[in-house]
Amino acid sequence: MKALGIDIGSLTTKVVILENSRILSSVITTSGEEAESSAKEAVEKALTQAGLSFDNLYIVSTGVGRKSIAFSQQPKAITTCLARGICYLFPSVRMVIDMGAESSTIVKLNERGRVKDWANHDKCAAGTGIFLQQMARLMQVSMEEMSKLSLQAKSSASITSTCAVFAESEVISHVHREPPTPKEEIVAGIYASVISRIMALCKRVGIEKDVAAAGGVALNRGLIHTLEKEMGFGVLVPDTPQLVAAIGAAILAEENVEKGLK
Amino acid sequence: MVVAGIDIGSRAAKAVILKGGSILSSVIGDTGPESVKTSYMVMEEALKGAGLALGDIQYTVATGYGRVLVPFANENISEISCHAKGTNWYFPSVRTILDMGGQDCKAISCDGGGLVNNFAMNDKCAGGTGRFLEMIAEVLNTPLEKIGDLSLESKSAIPFNTICAVFAKSEAIVYLRKGVAKSDILAGLHEAIATRCLNLLKRVSIEKDFSITGGIAKNKGMVKKLTEKVGLEPLLCEDPQLVGAVGAALFAEERFTGASIKAMKVQYGYSDGTGDYFITVNTGLCDGCGDCVKACPAGIFVVDRDDSGQPKVRVKEEVRKRLSFLCPGFQSCSSKSEVNCHSVCQKDALSHSC
Amino acid sequence: MTSAEQGNSKIKAIIRACRLIMRMNQALPEARKSEAMYYQMLINYFTRLLNARENGDFVAAHTVFFPAELIYAMDMVPMHAETTTWMTALFTGECSDILAAGAELGLAYEICTPHRGLAGAFALGVLPRPDVMLWSNMVCDNTAKSGELIMEICNCPGFFIDHPFKDSEYERNYLVGEMEDMVHFLEEKSGRKMDWDKLSEIVARMDRQIELVREVNELRKAVPTPFHSQGFLELVSSDYLFPGQPEAIEYLETLKQELADAVKEGKGAVSNERFRLMTLFLPPMHLMAFLEKISQEYGAVSVVEPFFTYWGEGRLDPTKPLESVAKKSYMIPEMRMYGPMDERALNSIVDCAKQYKVDGAIYYADVGCRHTCATIKLFKDTLNNIDVPVLTLDCDVVDPTATSEEEVGEKLEQFFELLEDR
Amino acid sequence: MADNTQRNNVKLHTLDRFREINSTFPKTSQLLEHKRRGKKVFGWLCTYSPEEIMHAADILPIRITGYSQETELDEGNAYLYVNNCSFSRSCLQLGLKGEYGFLDGVVGGSTCDGARRLFDLWRNYIGTPFHHVLTVPRKYTEKAHALYYHEVAQFKKHLEDFLGFEITDEALHKSIELYNESRKLLRELSDFRKLDSPPITGAETMEVLNASFHMPKEIFNQWLKSLLEEISASGNSHTGRARIMLIGSVLTNPEFIKSIEKQGGLVVTDELCTSTRYWGDPVLLEGAKSPLEAISRRYLNNFPCARMFPSDERFNRIIDFALDFKVDGVISQIIRYCVPYCHDLPLLTKRLKAQGIPTLALDVEYGTPGSGQIQTRVQAFLEMLEAKRK
């Protein structure tokens, strides 16, 4: 029996298939408006990749859409999955920072990949992936360019607004200033404000080494660099950080198979 | 006299050119990343429309949050004053204004002269602003201008808990996944925003007449919700986005003629033992349309140019000493015929002492 | 609707809701007798308020932790301000109207919803106009500051009791002095006299009442625990609304007996008790039903509330009534949170956690309550040190728009998964 | 309308010396030198902590304030949560970062929830050798005065036990003299601003006040004396579109005032606990049983904070100032979550309106330079005041 983990996020859906703790295949697709069907597609993609069929699978789902799919045997909270997933990739990690499209979640875990404590953003989008996208659009640069720019910055502009939308106008006012603030400094400022919010979350639960980053936003070199500066030490980043939760779900599926759960 | 008003908002930039109290040309464009450029762009557009050059403009007032960055402006005045002024030009009877811009939402209470009495602005969070609706339009992939009408088709509105623009968006996504009708989601959001606006209005006191300005006034769904909540039928001008720029232009006119509205009241007549016989013309409001000239049964009015070349009505020289005999006075006049100088004056520029 | 009717509309709504709940409970086989008594008490409390005008009663509105014993002893009709607001939220699930009215007065969003709503409710005229407003700085700046505005809205006289910070003999005497001044003030305004014998009786009963709450909490230590999660609200309001009142004693006696029986039979409040929880501060009223449901699902139950039901040491002495009322104000569980935040306060939650065999704690971070939120980190660290995980739930006690079931459900799920995963 | 407040005015050199202090606080050369000489420095959290007593014990009392500008308060938020005022959070964060590591003691009062919790967390997470929190009554009754006197006496006792020597009445007398002198000079500075075109701006005054509670009063008084002479010699004059009174809790960033004055709003007086409410009243020895009693009376009777009851005491003082300084409008800057001030605002606005004085209510975060939306509101308010005058 194969273990399948599926993480249905607000923007993307990720699928991972495990066989005795080995990753057979993994898929990342964009979540469609119709959760059930788009999730099925993703699963089938992963199955064909692994040369498997839909039957004889144990499926654990996570992410915002975890309950919207009928074919999942067990929905699990994102925190539980992140902890299991990161522990599988980096056993030394005690704290994982998941920077998703619309939320960031900090999870502290023990050596067994069990959640000890966690914190997530509430009510405010400041410091999320969407926020970064908005800013990129505003500055008329791509996310990649943005990341490069930030690495060139000597100093960083101050962005204090707590509201994503007002941060926009702060950025605009930096652009409009006479003389305008250099792009790279503005970007550095944006990253600084995102990270400071992440750091605030971390401090709520108390920072513990090793620290890893997960979620699509973790692909952003510039941002990770800023994070490491703030932390004062290196941060581990998986090759495909988006998959961490899905892997965790797959591991939970495997555990359940072993427990003989149906 | 030719003047200009320019309004550099967070999302849109508007310019208006005014000649003798009437709009020569007006432009609405997007606010680019550099508002200095933007301000030149919209201004040139407007000048083209009027067939003028920047040199021909005698005075320019800038407003909107890019107001300090308009190089060719003589002065900048806050959006709040300009919206009050502009609305007053369209509808002198308006006392309460709701302006919903790209990133902020203002409630303004003003007097008959368009002077601000009190105002309140949303802050801390952009929930319930134009940007809020833009984001929602994006996720529902429905054009912004359509969402209002769509919301009206709703059978049962979805109650929204969050007021954060970005989170309302993700809540909306969740509902979409659950297969909730777009119209119901939109109705819910419009409801939420309207409530916020109402609370903002209450902070400045709600008096009639009521007007809505800014792009949002084009959103039928929002206007309907607001009408329900506020309990007043709002007066809407044909191009609500321009109001700020118009206000700025009117200020420009005022500054150029150097006269402020209150100083512009001209009284004709006299008082004797039998009482006061005065007709007061507010030349700040009077645009010299001449309707009152036709309407007055005694034909005591005449229109001609004032010192600054503006067409204004005045009481004929020869009749000023005989007003008490000629002019029946407002009450008696209006009781005889519903057509009189008051009833026809669109700008509320005339008043009688009796 | 005449202003008199409107003036009672919220009160009527509460009474209606209580009646409904009673009727629904009667249908249930498992229904607690004490619960019926509790709702009957509430109905009586608010009915007395409803008819105060025609009965020619003297209505004294007062803020939370105000010595209502004195009001009862002077034979006046008390109106517990905050409770009235949160019960409006709890029973009608709707209070946007009064919150908006509060904002209309110019009260900032930062002012906690119970007090913003309170001022709004009086301004709207949906609560009966009191004959006098009484308040104190127990328990926070909101209680300390709301009184003057309400005096002006209701255009009634008022008295402010200055409650000293520390529990020292000197400060307790000052408090006694404050209460004496208030008694004189009330005698003057109402033309009624303080009945000192009656006060002594009330104090004697109050002492019994505290004892009973302590005994009830002893019973809650049992595994499985006999009292359901939101039950503690009954204990809280029996003190808030009925200090030293016979009906409160009767209610507590009955409840105690019921719980004792349940413990004997080994019957738990939740069918499959898995997680014993500590509740810190107040859950959002509009989510009560939802919270009850989800805790049933997961076999989670609140066994102790250090700042609401866990009374400090000490007895009251009927021969020194005023001194006793003053003493009580430093014995109340909330005082541990309000008073100096020293070892005494911190140890008490550790003791609670141990005595009640707590698996985890839920911290309701009420956005309006600066007191409770400022200690989140402090308490969390303290509890984590003894390996008790803490869930912090951002919410608002009365404003339904602050938190949705989705958000809360999500967080609780994450928390319960954490607990079962350990 | 532009910035016509600065036209042809001579530079005030002493101001730069105050600016120097403010730009280097908390680690100013003065404080470090003071420590080097083996002397003690105490921090106080609220204007209800009697400085004279600490000073009489040969301790240098300084006010604990937060970052000079609006900053990300991640640490502050983590400990005090987001719904305590950004002033408390800013102070706590500065403390957690070790910026106040040189303090030998911290003194607070049961004045407001924010100040109290700041004290609680300071004691638990920063830890300074000496801690004391005073119960501060909220009334002015004789009983309240007796209680506060008792508290002040206990504080003195606690301090004496900590230091191992007695604080003599003579020492107290000296300190009272010094602090009263300081208050007298600050009043003179404020009187300049009653003039139709004052010789000193609100922003400049703020610089002086920031220094006043961050340096030894002995030096401060000297410097302020020479500043006052400089001012009267300068013949400077500032004009604007309207005369403004600033009210609200804590404000230390002169940029905020500058942003109002840049737009032509002349800030001529205030009701800030970092300004008028700090130097408000002198300690009166006449009729006092002892210097200690005189001190305790002064601190309880001083220009009140919104925490006190009845509030009209504060309202009337504000109105007196507003009329005395001929203000056209009042700008209320309340730091978000400053509950006592939030509650008073509706009542105060009503009373000011009755006096024909409009109020602009701004809710701000501590340290804000008053940029962005605030600018727009202030400008609109000034335009409104101007129009009203015409």
C-alpha cells in the first residue's frame, strides 16, 4: 500500500507519493476554483509519474482545502504536516518557518517531528507571499529581479505600515520622493518589513536552532538572506520548499498504514 | 480667466481646466509609479482637450495624495477641502459627502458654501476602500465595473468576518471553492464595506443632502447598499471621479481672483422705516446663467461681467432705490408663481431679506 | 416602539433567550436541575430590572467587580453593566448596533467592546436608564474610565470607587473609606438607608458562596471531570450578579450535589475525556455553542479557570461587613491577574495546572483587553516550563465580526492534533 | 501656505546641545560618565514617580522612553502583545535589547494598564537591581493624599534599605529647590509661546523637553538659562496659518510637531505628559508638614493624566491653556490603545466645542513623524480653521 500526501493551498496544490519513506513522485499544480477535481488531476499526475494507479492508496490531505476532497482518508492540520515533513528532510531542525502565499506559520518541533508550539499570522496579510507579489507589481519588477535587487542594497528604506495596502502607499511615496529612493533600497525595505513580521512571530514562540524555511516564498534568495541576517545564523532551505507539508502528509499516511488504519 | 485643478490620487490621476466657471476639458488617467510624470501627462491631455498650452493656465491647484509633487502647481490643497468644494459646485444643497478613493475613504460634512465643518477618514487598514474592491474583482475574475451590478443579483449575501482587504480575498476564495455564487460573495462584501462607510459617516453626523464621490459612486451595488444604510437618496454627479479635481480648479479660480466666497456676497437695496429691502447675490456661487433674469416678474436683474471678467447677475442700477415697490419679495412672489428667481437658480446664489 | 419599550429591548431579548433555553433543556433527559435554576435566576434578575420603573425601584448600574453586596443591602436593583453587554452578545448573538453607536459617540476601536458597546447601548436607549452609575478601577482602565461618559449620556449622578492596587492593610482601609463615602452618597441620592444587619447577612452568605465554589472546583479535579467547559460562566455570573444572595447558594448547593453524584458514577462532562484544559480569560460569547461542539468532538473539556473560578485563601467575617467586602475584592480570582504580577500570581497557575492534571491551556486573547494580552508571553513561558502547551486564540468577547468559526476551528484542530500527537 | 514659519530667524546654538543629548540617548556621554564615577542611575516609567526622592538619594533619575522614531516592535509585540500601547512596547523592546543595561533601578506606578504591564514584564524579563511600584490613587480627596503620602514614604523607606543610608530632609529640600528651578525655567520657555509670533517653535521646544528628563537637572538648568537668554536676544518670530494646542499622552518625536508646523500650524502649547504635564506644577513647601509631604501632594495634584477622577479637573486645565495661548484649534494625538485618553476624547471634544475650539483627533503610533495620511488630515484641519476665521 502506497502513502500519498496532498497539500491543497490557496494558490497551489502539492502531491507527494511515498514508498517505505522514499519519495516516488511529487507534483505541484495551481489550485483551481473547483477543489475536488483539480486535486484529483494533481493526484493522477503524481500517480502516472510514479507509474501507479488510484487504488491501494492511503491519502492524508492538508492545507486550506484539506476537507474539500472526498477521496482523502484523513485530513491533517498544516502544522502537524510541516513538523513531520521538515523532520524527514532535516532531522536537526527544531523550528520551521513556512512562508506561504497568504499566511506564514512558525512551527517548533521535537526530534520526533512532533509539534511543540506554533504561531501563525492572524487577520493581516502583511508579510505574506501575496504581499510580496503586490509589491513586485507595484515596483514593476519580477520576483526574481526583486530578489536580486535586494542583495545589491547598501541600506534599506523604512516601511512601517502594518497594513499590506498602506505599505503599498509607503512604497509609492518612496518612489515619488524627490530624489526617489533607489529601487534596491525600497526592495530591501520591503523584505526587512516582511522578515521583521516573521521574526516577531518567531519571538512569540522563542527561536530554537536549527531553523528551516518552507513554502514557495522560501525560494526567494534575497528574502532568505535577510532572514539569515536577522537570525544571525544560517537557515536550511529544501530544494523544493513548497513540498514540505505534502511530504509530512505522506509520512502521516505511511504511519497510519503501519498502524493498520483504514 | 483660465485655471486648472489636478488630483493625483493613489490609483487614478485627474485634471480639470476651468474657464469662467465652466469645464473646458477634463482627463482621468492612471497614476504611474512616478507622479511627477503622471501629473505632466494628465495635464497635457487636458490642455490638448482645451486647445491650450500650459502657459495659458493662470493658476493651478493640486490635490490628492501626490499633490506635493506637481511641479507646475501654484499651491496644493487637501482632498478633503477639494471634495467639499467640488461637490458644492455640483450640488449646493449637499451637507454630507462620502468619498471613496483608491486607498482611503472620507466622510465630510460641509456648509452651503462648500466649507468643511468636520471630516473623518478610515485609517490603519484599507478594508472598505477602492483597493479592497479591486482585489475582490481580481479573485472573482470579474471586471471592477461589473461587480456592483453582479452584487445586485444576489439572493442571500454571505456575511464577511474580516475587514482586511487581503483576507477578505482569501475568504472569498474559500467561498468560491465551496461553490458559493459570486453575486452572494459580492453582496456580502458590499454589505461589509457599506457598514464601515456608515460608521465613518456617523462620526461626522449625517445631514441631507447626501452625495457620494470617487470611482465607487459608479458602483450601483454599493450606491444601493449605502442608500439603504444611510437612509438618504444620494445625489450623484455624472463623473464622480472628477469632483476632487473640480474642487481644486474652483480653489484655483478663487485664489486667482483673490476673493473668498464669504467676501463675495453683494447686497442690493436699502432699508427704511417700513423694513429691509435687500436682494443678496452670492457671486461666488452665481455663474451668470441668467435664468433669474427671465424668471423675475419685475425684470429687475441683468447679467454682465464683474471685475475679473466673470459673468454675474446684478440688480439693475435704476431699480435699486425702488426695490420695495418692484420686487414682491420672496414669500409673496413664490406664493403667486412657482417660477421665480429662487426656484430657477441652480446654484442657490440668490436670497431676499424678506 | 415607545422609548420605554425600546429602553428595555435588549433586556427583553435576554429574558426571551433564557426562557427558550430553559424550555429546550426541559426536553433533554440529561438536563441539569441546577442549569434550570441558573436560567431562572437570570430571568428574575433581568425581570426585576425590567419592572424597576413601575415598581418604583432605584436602579444602580455598576461595573464588573463593584461591591454589589452594598447595593443589595440598600435594597436597590443592581444592573451589572458588562454582564448585560456580554449576555446581549451571548443570547442575541448580535451587537453590531450597540458597537456602532459606541463608535458614533467617538469611542475609539481600541476601547474594549464590552465598554464601547455599553456606552453605545445607553446612547441608543436600548438599556433602561439607571438612577445612579457606580464604577471603580477594578479591573482595568476601561472600567475606571467608562463611568463619567455614561453619567453624561444617561444624565444621572454617579460615584467612582478608587480601588488601590496592592493588597496591604493601609490600602484596604482606604477602600473601606471609599465604600463608606459611597454609602453616604447613595443614601443621599436615593433617600434609602443602608441596612447594616442585612449587609452582615449578605456577607455571611457570600462567605458560604465562596466556600461552595471552592467545593465545586474540588469536584472538577475528578477524572473524568463532571462539569462541562462553559459551565464556569454560571459560577462567574452567580458571583457577579448574585453576591450573597440566597438563590445563588441554592443554585450552588444543587450543582455541587449533581457534580458529586456524577463523580461517584464516574460520569464525565464529555463522553470521551482526552484533553483536560485550562481556560485563560473569556471565550468569545458568539462562539460558545461552537466551542462546546468541537470540544465534545475531540473529548476536550475545561477543568479550571485560574482567573475566574479559582478563589484565593481567606474567609469573610459578617461582624466586619465593610472590611469583609473590601477583603473579598482582593480574594477574587481575577485579582491574581489584576494585582501585582509577582511570583504569587505566577505560581497560582502552575498549581492549578498540576492539581487539575491539565494537558493544555487555551488563552483567549481578547483584542480589547490589554491586561490579559500583556501576560500571554509570561503565562505561556510559565506553563511551557512545566510542559503544558498553550494555544493563543485572538478573539473578541462580544464582537462577532472579530473571529469566525473557521479561524477558531482551524486553530483548535491544530492544537488538538498537537496534544494527541505528543 | 508653504513653510513661512522659519523666515530670517537666527540659529539658537544651545538647542544643538540639547539635540546632541536626544540623538545619543539612552547611552549619552553624561550618563556613562555619571556611571563611571560609580554613581547610580534609576529609570522611571510614569510622571507619578517622585524624582526628587531619588535625586536626594544621590541617584540620577531619568525617564524611560522608547525609540526616537516609529520602529518595528517585534520584540515588544512578542512580550506585551500588539494591543498594549506602542509606547510601552517601544520602551520594553529598547530594554530587552539591553539599551538600558546601565540602570540600577526602575520605578513605576499603578497609573495605567500599559505602564503597569510594562513594569511587570521589565521585572520578569529584564531585571534591574531595584524595583518599586507605587500605588497611585485616582482621586484628590484628603484620604487619597494620605494614601499616596504613605506610598511615597514606603518608597523612600524601600530606597533607604536598598542604599543602606537615610535620605535626609535637608537633601530633599535641595532637590526640591533644583527641580522647582527647572520647572520655573520651563514655564518661562513656554510663556514665550504666548506671543502672537513666538520666538521658538513647538518642535524646538520638544527638543528641550526631551533632554529635560534625560540629563542631570543641574546641567539642564544652566543650559536652559542660556537658551532663554539666546531666545530673548534673537528677536526671532514665527508665524503660521493657525495657533494649535497639542493634547494627548506621550510624544517625544519633534518631527511630528515639525510636520504640523511645516504646514503652517503653529504649535504654541500642549497637554503632553512629556511636556506641560511633566513640569506643570512646582512642589510647594508652604503649609506642608514635611518636604516629603510637599512632594507627595505635588505629584498627586499636578496637571492630571486622563487616569484621574474627576476628568473635569484635566478638561478645565486644558481649556484654560487653550484660551491663555489663544489657540484656534486643538490637535489630539492619542497613541493607539491609550484607553484613558480614548475614553476622555468624546467628553473633551464636546467641552472644547462649547468654547468654539474645533478638535482634530489623530490616533498614532508612538514615534510617528506624522507623515502620509496624518499630513492630509492636518492640512485639511488647518484649511478648515482658516476658512472659519474668514
